[in-house]
Amino acid sequence: MRLLRQTTNALLRSALPDLGEAQIETVGAAFGWARWIAARVGMPLPQHVDEAVVRSIAEIVGRAILDTEYGSPLRLECPLIVTLAASDYCPFACANCYSHSGAGRAAASAAIKAETFEKVARSKVPFVLITGGEPLATAGIEDGLEVLLDAGNLVRVSTNASVARFLDMAERYRSTLAFVLPIWGTRQRQNERRGARSFERVEENLAALNARGLPGRLLVVVADDDLSLFDEVHDLQQRFRISTIRVGRKLRVGRLDDVDTPLSSVFARGLIVQARRLQRRGVEVLLDLPELRARRGVPLIQKLLGIPNYQSCSAGSWMMHFDHDGAAYPCFTLEGARQFSVETALSLGDQWSRVREVRAALGQGDVCIGEARSNRKV
């Protein structure tokens, strides 16, 4: 079995130096292979991404295979995803907010910290998710986004606000910039958790994006055991053009919600059925739940290559979070907990190394570390 891994490593050593000059067809094939490996070990990646991002992912995953000993989880030289809090200011008061954000913090930090955006832009990190506070209510966010986009990052902005004034930018960077619209329950539950008219804003944003020829992207968060929220998502899918739906799970995180919903076999099957229902309309549906990863079997070829699955969430394994001051954490739900933070002054590579150490100390359980250790905000 080790012989197959040695052969694979030899092929990678010869192929990676030429990746930057390779034809897009070759790069696409390399990305398909990297995406297959990533999906099997618990790192679901989008199917369609920009060419520069394709090259970056293929190189990072390929080098991780070279640099990781047989039988150990892949060690990435940098995270595949960075989540970056634009600020800790937010005009909303979401009941399920995990961060220290709020309207009262506007005077202290209503503007982005440009140094953090520039640090990420200089790195090899392919995906950047902008969080908050509320990113679209943060001064300087346009400049920060352009720094990342001009560097070739694939940028996603998670927002509860209106995207209307950012539509020109979305058109200009249509292959690398997108807005992620979170759904935290049925229309009623969404508006209870995310503020009045939050669900209606999702509809308005989808309509505005579609009017510019841009697809919508949804983050569906399973925050309780009520799967009827997928009926709402299905209805949105029928009325609007939606390209991607990522399904995640966040429990025990927020100011009010403290629901303990173990992912039973019945519940897991229900999620899978709902995902297949959404996929019938040609939408890419990513089930990003650590429990499903832990239940998934290891394919034979993966066993032969000696690459085990990640048995837990992405935090510190292939994702790192920056707060609005530039401190790093394994997960955004740990933001503000000093014992889990890594200082701002370090390079991104050094922060990543330290974050992996923090993640290892937290353990490799089969649930989201943020749910288990979230610093609850009141």
C-alpha cells in the first residue's frame, strides 16, 4: 500500500513545479483530482471556481500529500479557507449571534483593519469568507474586498444586510465575488433569530442579484430538529436562480438558542434526503457537517494512499478565523476567547501553525468544537 503512495508522491513532485504554466485542461484535471481527495477527507470544495483558485487548491492539496507521512491527516501549508471578521459593528441584534458584535461598538471599530486584509491577500489562501459584525455596514469594506479580489482570492461575503449598493462590484468581479445569504430556519424562525424582515431581505437580495444575471448562494444552518426549513429553501430555489447551497449545523451558539440536537441516524438520513431534493434542480449542495464526515466510510483508494478522513469539523484542520483586530482562532465561534487566540503580530503561516496546535489541544471529537466550547454572548 505504501508503494502506491510513493508512486503518487513521485508523480506529484514532477507535476507541481509545472502547475503554474500548465494548460487549463491539465489544471482542471488536477483540480478534479484534488477536489476528489478533499471531499473524501472531509473538505468539500465547490465544483466551479476561478482558474487561479483552481491552481492554488491543486498546489496546496498536492503539497500536503507530499509533506504528510503515510497514515496521518493531511497537513496543509496554509488554510484552504480563512474567515475574516470585517469589524465587530453590526446594526442587527441576531438572537443566534456568536460574535461580540453589536450597534454599540460602532465608535470603536466600525472600519476594517486593512493590514489583515493585506496579509491574507499576500498569502496562498484560496478562499476568504468575510463575516462580522455586519460586513456590508463596515467602513472601508469595498477597499478591503478589492485588495483580496485583485490578489486572486475567491471571496464570499456572509451578510444579513441589503446587497444593493454592491451590485456593480459583484458584476465586475462576477467570477470571484459572491454574497452568501444565511437561512437559519423557516421564515418565522429566521425573522425571530435574525431580526425583522431578515427572510424578506434574503428574497430581495436574490431578486437583485438575479436581475444582474448573478446567481444567489445560500448557507442553510440547521439550528434545531425542524427540517421544514428545507421547504422554504425549496420554494426559494423554485423562484430564484441559486447556484450553491451549503448546509451546516450550529447548535449551542448564540444569545438565546441552546438546543441540543444530536445528529441521530434518522435525522442524518432526513438531511441527506433534503439535500438530494434540492440537487434535482441542478444546484450544487454541500453537506458540511462533522457528524456525517465521521460516519462516512473510507474509500479503498484513500486507504491505499494512507490518507484518513478528518473526523471532526474544519476548524484548525483546513480553516482559520481572524477577528476584526487580526487575532487568529481555529473557529469563528471561539472569537473573543483569549485562551484560543493567536496574536496578530505573527505572520499568517506562523498563526496557522499555532492555530493547528490549539486545535490539537482541543481534541479531535466528532462534533463542532465551537458548539462544545463556544464563549456564549449575552
